[in-house]
Amino acid sequence: MNAIAPSSAEQAQQDIVDEFAFFGDWTERYQYLIDLGKQLPDFPEDLKTEAHRVHGCQSMVWLVPSGDASKMHFAAISDSAIVSGLIALVLRVYSDRSAREIVSTEPRFIEAIGLAKHLSPTRSNGLAAMLAKLKAYAAATLAEA
């Protein structure tokens, strides 16, 4: 994973598209997703609460926001290896951005790398639920600002 955060959510999405272009097939892409998920920072057990749980996911997913409207940070984890990889991609695009950028950025990387066609319906629903919750946190933070 890139240690330096890309300058914008759009740049992060383009970086993801470029990385996935290196892989010839979906077996390799799934392995890359799993590897990305393994690189997620440790997630404190005490944050695995019902309040932080993302509903709509078949696997267990927790998402915790912090920061303010100028820069929001998200921590997240799943009990599924592939879903953890999806979380890693989502965090690269949306974490450590302003609430306004989070709300206005559409997750075009999902379609651009072919994820939309290669995820099971339950994983697609879970990814949509995670993005909706993340954007809802950002919208609420903007409303408070």
C-alpha cells in the first residue's frame, strides 16, 4: 500500500485502476484483494460494537469514523479476507479526506476495475452498505460543521 496518501480521492481511484490493470485474471485480482486486506491496521476489539457494525453485509464489518469536516479518518475491519481487501480499497479512496470530498466522490473504481461484475450479490450489497454508511458519517459531519 502507498504510504503517502494520494492528493485526492480521484487520484486514489486512478491508482487503484492502474494497479488492477497489472493482473491478468480475477484469480490474481482476488489474491491481491486478500493481500491488501491483510495490510489493514489492527482494529481494537472494543470497537467491534453493534453501533459500528455495517448492516447489509453478509460478513461482519465494523466502520469507525473520527476527525472533523476538514479531515475524516475511518478505521474498518471485516472477518472476511476478500471483504477486508474491499475495505482497504475504500479506505484508500475515502479516509483522510474532507467530508465534502467524501460526499462528492463517486466510487467509480468499482466499475473501472471490474469489481461490479466479479463480486457476489451479497458482497456487492455489503460494499454498497459500507459506502453508504461512510458517506452518511461524512454528511452528518458536514451538517454539524
